[in-house]
Amino acid sequence: MPAEGSVRIVTLDGIPEVAVGDDVGRLIGDAIERSPDALPLTAADVVVVTQKIVSKAEGAIVDLTAIVPSVRATEFAQRFDRDPRQIQVVLDQAVRVVRMDHGVLITQTPHGFVCANGGVDASNVGPASGSIVTLLPADPDASAGAIRASLRERFGLDVPVIVSDSFGRPWRWGIVDVAIGVAGLRPLEDLRGTPDADGRVMHATVRAVADELASAAELAFGKATGRPAAIVRGAAFTRGEGSIREVIMPPEFDLFP
Amino acid sequence: MPAEGSVRIVTLDGIPEVAVGDDVGRLIGDAIERSPDALPLTAADVVVVTQKIVSKAEGAIVDLTAIVPSVRATEFAQRFDRDPRQIQVVLDQAVRVVRMDHGVLITQTPHGFVCANGGVDASNVGPASGSIVTLLPADPDASAGAIRASLRERFGLDVPVIVSDSFGRPWRWGIVDVAIGVAGLRPLEDLRGTPDADGRVMHATVRAVADELASAAELAFGKATGRPAAIVRGAAFTRGEGSIREVIMPPEFDLFP
């Protein structure tokens, strides 16, 4: 167990290139056994796994050579020097186009996420795969749940799992990692009604702890060094059968439709 | 130094209630000397300090009893069960009202931040201060710079400093901590043109590393336990004379005005 109040982020090394059909839970378990800082797992651990290896393992990928872009995709792509086939994949995956301007395509995915390119991503998809893009996993909570079950069976400990992806934000440059799927923890820490340090009751504080865990894990990934998973150890969070659906703001509260 | 690839977040305990005129750099330095896990400071450290104690020390506070709300503030407050004086303070601080609906008031601050209530906050402002709200520091980069200078003088080491605050996000419930001021590091890690793990050149990846550092630090704060500062040790970041202004998206790129 970590010192009281301190949090540690342990990267999991040695996860090989992932292919369709691979068992991500087993690969994560192997990496934990190879990482001396990871063992023993503790009740204060959360495993964070990047979307990219989950999508690849689940076959949530598209070969752009099979895509015929529409006129809409082609016009947008030509205007902003982008790949029209990738634009077409984003449009195919979208339940709603939120913004399509400045070369930026922001869509809402079937999961409810609003993000650039609907989570369709061309980076880090393998050495010989210039035309392959990854989609978001079809059910990221289930993806996280499968990894959780695999780790529980192997290590005899119920370790919560987060599947993470990098999202941009309005009004601020730069991407940060957020949770797109969770298993075994509550993604939101509801502090409403909890007295703060002064005894004042806080009445508008819901903390997106799963997103903060995802961002923290990213600090240890080293984006270009092929570490697609980490353990965050010692953070305060609440166990439970949470779902990333709790994080999605319903349309009636959306001030930026 | 931490193990290669691992990151540690060390909370700084024993920071007393802050009052106007207090020297935050000295208080942080005292807390570092009292925290056995903090010493020795290393070249891999970033100090993260929450906005609240910085604002209090700088006197960036308003006593609501002196505020006479306008008709606009009163009508909005009555409709959504909020304090009309606090709404008035938010409007007084705003350079632009972005959204004002559903009881949510989103403004752009003079610094360029777009956030709920313009960063005006009533929680955690001291035991006997029911009518006191904090504003954002006038120049959060300068606030961070003063703490950095104080730590450099005391410990002989140039430790980057981030001033953080909790912001909501469109489309997702819950707040996460982000950077509102930086000193001694680049807030954005520009990976454009850097080959990824497969040798593919990434061309749209700018990582908001200061925001991820702020979120990571929050995991160790324990929001209701009065720990307003932490050290993040071992994360990858780039030193330099950065400014939070680099993070602000200019109006011509804002798809959500």
C-alpha cells in the first residue's frame, strides 16, 4: 500500500503489438507479472488501458482502402487537406455531426461521446498498416469489464479498469486523456452534500474521477514509447458497478449542441 | 528520482488556513520541509497549488454583503435558486457571457478562460466567511512564478509550478482540475512531427500536459481534507518559460462561441 495521501502511477512495460483476437486481459496480466513495481496488486489499484489496443484486439478497425468517400467527405477533406476516406469513416460512425469546420470534424458517437473525429484514429496502429484506422470499441464498459474479469481470475483481486482515449476540449488547445469505459468503479465522485474542509456543504461538486485517473495514467505512458497501460495506485475513488454512461450529459443539459 | 516510467504524486500536508497577505511560496516551502516524502526535491518535480489558496493570499476575494445585484443577476438567480450577489460578481468579472441558462453561467474571464461562474467560487474559503467568494488570481502565471522563485531561493532548485482550478466540460458531467497558471514549464507538449511508436509521423497531437499534471495532483488532494498542494514527480514534461496563454484557443478557432 502506498503512503497515506500519496499516489503512484506504475507503467506496464512489455505489452507487444496487439492483433485482432488478442486477449487484452491476458496481455495486461502478463505485463503486470513482468513489472516489478506492479506486484503485488493492491485494493488501491486502478488499471488504465488505452483505447487503441482494446480496439485493435476487438477488431474495431477499418481499412481505408475499402472506403469510397461521399461528395460531402471529399469536399471537406480537400478543403482542409485531410484523407476523405477517414472523414467518411467518421461520418459513418456518427449519430450526429456537432461541428464540421476549420478542418475539425466533431461528432457524437453511438456511445454518446462528443469528440473530434468520433474517436477514429490513424496513429499507432501498427508498422505495416498505413491504411488502417481504429474505431472506438463498440461497448467500452464491456471491454473494461472483460479485462477486470481476467485480472480477477488471475490475481484473485477485483481491480477496477478504465479504458482511456485522448480527447480535445473546446476553448483550450491540446488533448487530455479521459475515460471512455469503466468497470468496478464509479466514474463520478458526487461530493454534493459532503461538508468541505470548513464544514460548508458543497452543493455543485461532482468530480470526474475516472477522467482524472485517465489523465494521470497518461503522464506515465510516454505517448511515443509504446506503453499502452498503467496502474494508478492510491487515488481516492469509489468502487461500484459504474458505467461511462453516467458521465454523458443528456441533450436537455447540453448548452453546446 | 523515481523508477523509470513511474510517476508519484506527493501531497503536501500541514498548510494552514491562508489569509490575505500570506506568502504562499513560503507556506509551500514549509510544507515541503514537513513532508518526509517530498524531500529531497528533484529535477523531475512539478509543484501544483490550487487556485483557492493563491486567490486568498492575493486578496482576490469579494465580500458578497457589499454587492448590489442587477436586475439581470436577480432574475437569473431567482429562476435557478442561486445567490444573486454571486451571479453579479461573475458578471462583473466577465469579458463575455458565453451561456446563461439551466442555472449555469458560463463566462469568459479576462485571462481568456471559458468556465462556469468565471472561476468565482464560494466553497472552501474559511470557517467564518459565509459571504466571501474567491475570484481567479489576476495573473495566475505571475502567481506561479512567485512560488517558483520562492522555492528556488529556498531549496536551490528550479521547480516548475502550476496553479490549478476545477473546471467543468461541455458534454460530460463532472469537474476536473486544469492549469490556470504555469511557471517553468511548457503547458503544451507539441508532438506534431514526432514519430510515434510505429515510426508514423503524428500530425495533430498537442498534449495539454499542464492540465494532465493538474488532474493528477487532484487525485492526491482529497478535495474535502484541506490539502491544497502536491508535488507530481517523474512525469514527462518540457521545461521552459511557458505561459497559460498558450493554452487559450483564439476566437478564430473557437467552434463553440
